Amino acid sequence: MNDIKVYVDVLVEFNEDGVMLPRLITWEDGAKYEIDRVVDIRPAPAARAGGGGDRYTVMVKGKRTFLFFERNASLQGNNIGRWFVERKAG
């Protein structure tokens, strides 16, 4: 449980422009967190966990947090990438 990078299940939708918008995060213990709002999407590294991809700044229960989409390097197949969050210290 010391890993800083935590891969999570994310329910997403795509808008009419093809933008991927996360709507629900399922944490490793099965707890589900609804995303109230996507504030920002930009390419950015995960400062503490390493790696990078697209950093989504999202609001969950009124608090700002980061959700990362790590793209798969392969352009073939159905796996285009996976989602992770940085585990809180403590």
C-alpha cells in the first residue's frame, strides 16, 4: 500500500467534439466518487508518482484533485491507456 501511483477505474463520457470527460472514480477499496466538475485538462507529469499524460483537474465533493490519464504507447488494440491518482501522504 506504499505505492504513490494508484490505478483506478473511471467511468467516462465523450462529448460531441470527442473530448474524454471522467464522471466517476472507483477507488481500490471499491468506494465510488462522483466527479462534480472537470476544471482543466492539460498534458502534465505526475509530480510525486512519476509518469505523465493528461492531467485532469477535477472537483470531487467540493475539493480539487488531480486525475491522470496515462496513454498507451501502442496504437493498436483496445487499450488506449489507463487512469491513476497520486495517493495522499499520511
